[in-house]
Amino acid sequence: MIRRREFVRNSAFGAAALLLARPARLASAVASSAPDARVEVLPNEVLGTISPNIYGHFIEHVGGVIYDGVWVGENSKVQNIDGIRKDLVDEMRKIKAPVVRYPGGCFADTYDWRDGIGPADKRPRRTNFWIEAEPSSEPSNHRYESNRFGTDEFMRFCKLVGCQPYLAANVRSLPAEALYRWVEYCNSPAGSTTLADARAASGSAEPYNVRYWGIGNESWGCGGNFTAQEYAVEFRRYTSWLPAYGQPLSLIASGPNDDNWQWTRGFFDEIARKDKDLFGSIFGWALHYYSWNLSRGRTQDWNAGKGDAVQFDVQDWYEVLHEGGRLESLIEGHWQAMGESDAGHRVKLVVDEWGPWYRPGSQLTVDNLFEQVPTLRDAVFSAMTLDIFNRHPEKVTLASPAQLINCLNSLYLAHEDKFCVTPVGLVFGMYAAHQGGQALRTIISAPNVEYVRDGKPTTFWGLQGSASIRGKDLVLTVVNPSVNEIRETEITVRGASIKSGTITVLTNPDLHAHNSFDQRNAVTAQVKDLQSTGRVLTLAIPPASVSKLELSLT
């Protein structure tokens, strides 16, 4: 059955490729049949500004993320800038990476920032949080933390990339004073304190001016196993009277896992019980959500419920998208719960860990804990997720997939002198055009996808997407999840005509296609011009694809 489905899908892809190979004619049909889907963009219905920070990223001292991924060392034969992998810096500049979260993740819950500053040869070596999960074959600097990469190296990395740092503080095992001193180290004026002098000795007399601070991580679990009420007390204690040094701090509280409404209500109720004005000092509420259970209801076991990253069937293709799509209802549900205590919604949502989580076995570097190979499926998944964020700009202010490199849903994979951009990285490159734009209400209608799930017929949505505008320049992104159906789609912009534009399409005839060190361009994004003018654009949107239209309006 799978082979037959793939044959049908390949035929459809070939037809779509022919249609996209020539300039699309606006105000007339490019497709071979009447449109069965419609997209209407409403420029007069602005949802809000899309925060660039929802296109953020996350790195943690786990597996090969830091050592081998980000940090190769100043004396490495790998091209580097003061020890930081140059290929990574170059690619992150291309996608306009706005913010990076560090040093965790659960690693942050055992991390003492003071271990990672000062002369490199004087820094203490510690046991890594993940030692019990790391295979014994892992390099020693994955199991035992050398602290060679610390606060100053991370700040240099952010400066090279051109992004803002977002630091996650240890609430589980360090006192509140440690956070206070970390803020002082990063932000106190040159020459003002002993810690400012220590920072200068490490290469930066001027303050780092770190704005974003996470107060703990997953405090319901590895971050302390608190109750929501207990954590609210700790949050108040850790954030009372932090020095701002002329720049207000954006404090991010450790929010829920998945649909834990009780955690959200418990924290917000406890903050309100003390003083509702405290909501004005909380920037964000961090929701974590992983799409991992592909068992279709057969189990809730964390390991047994996972699927394979590369070897999957059509059911698993749709199942991971179905699980990922739940994020929209989680955003709406937690937003409603937050508003029960914070009626003015001063606190915004931060989704700083998201993505699919598969079972081990697909990694390019065998011993890298949590590394998995992103395929075309993960590109579609990530585009769908970014569209969800774009559709809720008033709610979501910052987000980051887990994690940037050599981990889950990574944009990049690297080992020694080898490096590749994954299909997920290509999607972030496509969607960067939305950053800072005005999100527009967009009406999308399309036939549902029909497929067989565990022997029973079922359906899945046919098209989803989002739109944003700057002046007369419109960006529209659309995801077609169907494994075999071209969507003949009519696109209109209410009250405007389309002067010119381009279409970028990411897809592949093979659902399992992925980039690797040997085949770095197995999955690519293709760009075509749209050269005519008119009020209606009709396009054939290929199966299993992500499309971006950049349109100039009149």
C-alpha cells in the first residue's frame, strides 16, 4: 500500500513541478482544473505585530549541542571564530535569528554560572546533569562538564549571530542571590562592581545588557518538583529587587507542560493572592510541548509511544502533524486560564521548547544524546507550528524549538568538520520574512485529506497558513499536509491587486527525504517569479509542501 501511495504522490508532485516551473499567471488558472481550495487575505483585519522572537532558538549542554555543535575550540581545524563554529554563525545570520535561550533545559537546574567564567584553564569540571542518560561511549565532555563554554562565550556567540541572549536561571539548586549576581555580572556598568571588573577581564568591559531571564526551567519536574503555588513563592523571591541598571528585565516564569491547566491556574492564583500588580513585572509564561506519542491512543508510555524519525508510514506522517497541531488549542487554553487572574493579559506566552520527539536511532553522529534527523515531515511540522504562532501574535511573544543543533528538531547537524542545514533550517529561512510584520486574518478553505488510520477512514485538514504585511509587501505561507494531493488554490487579497511577487516551495517526492553530511541538498527550497498582475492568483500547491509567497500589492 505504501508503494502505491508513493507512486500516486510522485505523479502528483511531477505535475505540480511542471506547473511551478513556469511563471504563474495571475487572474487566470495555472492549475489544470478548477480550484478546490481558497485563501483570502484581509489586509484591514490586523491581528497584531509578529514578534521576531517567536523565531528564537535554544541550546543546552546536552549531547553534541554545545561541544561539537556550537563550540569547536580556538585551535580546532574546523573553521571557527574564537572557538565558535563559523558555519553555524553564517547560517544563523541568514535566518535573522533574533534570540537564543541558554544553558537549558534541565541542565540549567544544576548549573552554577560562576563555574563558566574566568580563565578557561581554571574553571572547575563538573558532572553533567544528563550523565545517567548519556551512553558510556559518548565523549567525556558530554558526560562531564568542562565549563569551557560559559556565559562569556555564549555572549560572544550571540554577538556574532546578531541575536539577543535569553538566560535560564537555576532555581532548583542555587539561592536567589546567585541570580542577583549573574544579573550583576552581565549588566552592571563598566568599572562599577567587582563582577563588572571580572567581566572586563574576560573580554567585555561594557555590559552585556541581557534582557530576557528565565526563572527556573520545568519547575514542575526536573527544575524542583514544585507545586504551582510553591513555585510562585520561589518566583517572587528570586525576582524581588533585581537590579535593572537602566534596562528593565523581561522575566519569564516556568510555565506548564502540555495541557496542565492546574499548573497555570495555581501559579496565577498564587501571584494574584499576593498582589495582582506583580503581573506587570512578569514578561512571559513558558509553555513546553513536545509531540511524541504516535501510538494513536494505545499507550502513554514515554518510550513505547514514540515513532521513528526517518522510517515511518503515512499514518505516522499524519499522526505527528495531528499531535503538533494540538499546540494551537494549548495556546488558547492556557491564555484563557491566565486571563482568569490577569484580566489585562499583561503576561504573554513563551513557547520556548517545542517540536517532535522520536525514539533514538536516526542520529548522524551515533553517540549524540537526543539527536535525530529531521525529514520533510519535520519541515512541514515546523512550518505548521510557525504559522500557529503567526496567527496568535497577541498571545505568543517568544518561542524556540528544541534544539538548535545536534538535537531534537534541529536546524543544523554538525560533527567535526561536517555540517548541514536540515529541512527545518530551510523552513526558518523561508519564514524569516514574517518577522516584525503585521499579522493579518486569513481565511483558508480546502477539502479535508482522507486517509486510513488503524484500518478506519479518517480525515485531516487540507491547508493551513498565515499572512503578514509591511506597507504594500505581503508574505503568505501555506502548508499542504497531504502526501499525494495537489491543491489547486485560488488566492485573493481583499481590496488589493497583486503587482508582482515570488513563490518559494519546499517539498520532495520522497516523504522521508532529509539532508545529511554526504547529501547536503537532498531537500531544497525552489524559488520562482510571479510576473503578471491581477486580483486573483491561482496556483497548484504540491503535496507534502511548504510554500511562501512574497507579493507586492497595489
